[in-house]
Amino acid sequence: MPTKVAEYMARGVPVITTPLPLAVDLVEPHECGFVVPFGGVPEAAAAALALREDPVLRDAMGARGHAGARQYLRWPEDARAFVTQLEQWAGVTGSGPSRESASPVSARDGR
């Protein structure tokens, strides 16, 4: 899973990525960004400038990416198993507040 691509989509940020198959499989179907060639500095720069210059395109790509992430990336369904696996690797299962009582982190205010 190309984590950064998924995170950008979830946050509604248009994506600029290289043609790694999993990244392409996320970006192209949702039309949420640009796929540029490996080493394609001019193409990456052109994509970034296009997003800067066209707020309608930028907003539309961001919205499509966000919608795609909500529909297909399934974080709510996979979160408990993911956190449990991390706890097992860290050897700290059951330490700290319960997942049900822990408050979510807000990206806006850092709480």
C-alpha cells in the first residue's frame, strides 16, 4: 500500500506520484492526481504548477481522492486489527487507554 498516496487522498490533497503499480491503481481510477515518470522532474514540476494555478482542478482532484479513500481504503474496518498488530509487535497489548475511550487526534488543532 502506498501509504503517502492514501494519506493525501484521505486528506483531500491532490496526488503527484511515480508509476508504481499500487499508486497508479489508487490515483488513476479516482482521477485524484498526476502520475509522472520516474525521474520526471519537469513533469512533476508541471503537475505542481498546474495544481497551483488551477484551484478548480486542485479542489476537484482533492475531493475525488477523499471520496475514493472513504469508499475503498476502509480504515474504520481495519483500524482495530492494525492497532492490535502494532501493539503485539511493540509488546504492549492492553497498556494505556482503551481504544473506545481514547479521543481521536484532530489534525486542525493538534489535540
